[in-house]
Amino acid sequence: MKNLYENTSTVLFKKVVHKKSVRLLLVFKYHEPTISKIRDLKLFLWSQSLRGWHCEFDLKVIQKVHIALKNIASFEMDSSIGKEFELAKPRASRNISDRNKEIIRGYVSFLKGKRYSESTVRSYFTLIADFIAFIQPIPIDDLTHRNVELFIESVYIKRDYSVSTQRQLISAIKQFVLYYPNCKVESIKLIRPKSSSFLPTVLSKQEVISILRCTKNLKHRAIIAMIYSAGLRISELINLELNHIDIERRQIIVKNAKGRKDRNVILAKSMLPLIKNYLNTYTPKFYFAEGQKGLKYSAESIRSFLKRSCKYAQIGKKVTPHTLRHSYATHLLESGIDLRYIQELLGHAKPETTMIYTHVSKKDLLNIESPLDIIVKSYMNDENKRENLKIPDN
């Protein structure tokens, strides 16, 4: 093992986009003298997500770093240094009249009164505000079904928005028609496009173990293990409180989950040593996963270190925290657990949602023989036909 305080280090210069600005990023293995010199420059900030030191991109800063570290580091230039990065343009302000703004505010109150979740209210507000800004200067009272079609054709199709976003827009407009029936849009004519049907990405059991083995940070390993072992959504993990974990009874109470429902899930027996070690080491006060100053851990951080662990485990699949939940459900099904219990453990409102895992489970598929295997087997059992199986050299 290399000495952490060896005389020299190798510093890689990279150009990245971070928090909507172009940054100069320094990446190197832990080396105390290098870190000390970088701090002395008073130009760089440490980023946990980038795993490096960064500042506003400037070629002059590269020169300063070279001078400051000339005796203790060698340097490498990433190909990104010469690239031009185009930042996303700031969103143009919507041109909406005061009267229409008042109608939109009333619509938001209407949604809150129907007890929609904060995220749904926020999404519907954005969709309706964009739509009303698009149809200006047509009064809302004169809106027709054709105006909705033109918005979809001119914005959603042109910008290649996803089918799910278009379905959400239709849902938002349907609720708007209920709130403001003076407009001439007929709700019955608003038809959502058929949703896409994609099979979820699922990890093998060995891949899950590889990810856990390659996650060296104790807190990160505990978070990944908790998501997979209990089949949690990322929001459920972030909001999981310590007093909702019953170690003695090996149960977790998932409070106020999707659809404002509570449910009980099993705390894996194999998780107990890891959890106890994590709790004794990090001593969180309120939440199972706490960030700085005892605040909730961020979803971005979880996605970031999970992606890093998958890279170390050499897993080529696109893995997100929800992939762990999909894998949990599929592995339960392959172990012979009834779909009704899996539905309960996942907190699905409809059995149809849980049925998707029957399409990705290998349990029954592996028992199905290919017609080619059946033919070959029949030939192998018949001595007269066996000679016909031989493939000619030419």
C-alpha cells in the first residue's frame, strides 16, 4: 500500500460543468502536502460529488497551480480542457397577464384542497403556466381543444418531450377544466397517449453483493443495503426516521409513503451488524441517513455514490436507487414469494403495478425449453438421427 504522505502526487486537470457554471477541477489521490498548497491558493472548493477541488475555469489558474505544486506533483491534462461547454440558457420569464396569474393561483389552491402532493401541485402548476403563457393573448374563457393540440404539436412534439410528460400535461389540463369550467376545452376529448411499457433494469444477486463490497464508506454501504433489503423508494429512505426502525422486532415502518400510506417492511437479519456498526460510528440523531448539521441526506448524493460503486464493481447497467427496489421485488418473486405479499411490501396500490416483475423474473423462464433444445434432445436420444447433427466441415 502506498504511503498517503509520499513526496509527490499526480494532479489531473479537468473541465466540468457544475451547478450551471464551467469549473476547473483538480483530481488526485489523497496527498496532504498537495491539499495544503491548494488551500493556500484560496481559489478552490472541495466537492464531495465531484470528488475533487474546483474553481471557476481560468487558464491562468492552471499556471498558478503548476507554480504552487511544481516540487510536489506531476500534472496531466484531461481532453475536456480544450472543449467548449455550452451552458443551458436561463428559462425565459412567462408572459402572463395579472388576471391569468390570479386564475393560476386559484388553480393551485384548488389542487391543494384536493390533497394532491406537493410535487404533483408543483408539476401541474408549471405545466398549466407554460400552457397559458403559450396561448397568450387568447383569453382563457375562449380556450378550445384545438389550443391544447397546438401546444402539444408546437412544444412537446417539437422538443421531443417524453410520453409521460405529455400524459401529465393532459392530467393537469383535465383538473384545470374542473376548476375553471368557463373555458371551452372539453375534458372528455382530452385523451392521454398510451404510456410506454419498458421492463425495469434488474441486478443479479451477485451484482448486488459486488456493489456492497465495492462501497468502502460505511454510511454509503448502509444506505445502499437499506434501500435494497427493504425495497425502499429513495424518498422513503431519505425520510426514514430512527424511531421508525425496530431492531428488536426486525421491522421498519415506512411513514407517509407514496399515496399517503404507511406500511411495514422487514428489516433483514443480515443488516443488523451493519446497522449497529453504522449507528455507533456516525451516531445520527433523527434520520437514518443524515447530511450536514443533522439535515436529511440528499437524493443527489445517494445517486452519485451508487453510480461510483457500480463503476468500481464493473457493472455496465444503468443503475439508480430505484433499480435496487426493482431488484428486491424480482428476487422476492424468484424466491417463490406470492405477488400479493410483494405488492404489500412495495406499497403498490394496484396489483397490476406489481405484475411487471413477472416479466423480468427468471424463475419460470428458466424452466421453458427452447424448441431447438427439444429437437436436439430428440436427435441425441435416437442413434439413427444423431449422425445428422454433425455439422459438415465445408
